[in-house]
Amino acid sequence: MFAAAALLNTAHAVAQTARTAQFRIGGVAFSVPLPEGYCEPTGRNVDVAQFTAALDDKNVTVLSLFPCNSDGDSSDYYLIKAPKSALFVTLTREQVLASVRAEFETPASRKRPRPTN
């Protein structure tokens, strides 16, 4: 969840568009606008997403996004992860968003480069 804070920051700052992704964390449903130039995985990126998710035994990957024009060849991606233990905790949408938004204030999140297309 924390590794993908930049995605939710982008989602918060971007006006609503028709391109959205849906996921659930702890029983709370989210629908976020996709960052410009990013799409849910297709082609070989599906395999990359499954592989990267399988490497993490402490978290569940609830959303993976890759540059739309890549096919398994990009090291640039967004992941939204939730700790497995958090899946059994009841949270409100506001609580989840507040904890994720705090990550936007970290220096690493502020330095994340934006794609150029």
C-alpha cells in the first residue's frame, strides 16, 4: 500500500476521467483515475505483475499499473499493496485515504519522475 502512494496522490490530484481502476482493501472499494500514460497490465505485463506480486509474501498486490505502451520491458510501474494483516481490519475509506496521503509527503514520493509520452 505504501509503495504506491504516488498513484493515489496522482489520483487525488487528477480530475475524474473515464479511465479508472477499481480495487478493494479491507472491504473498502476504491475507484481511482489512472495516471496519464499508465494502464492495467496486458500481454507480458500480466506475467510481470503476477511475478512481482508472488515475490511479496507479506502483502497482497491489489493493483498493478504499467506504461501503456510497454510489454513486459519497463522497470517503471505503480503497485498498490495492502499488508495481509490489514485485510482483516475494518477501515473506513477516510482512514485508508488518510494513511496513504501521508505517504505523499515523503521525499521519495515527491521525487518520483513522471512519464513523458
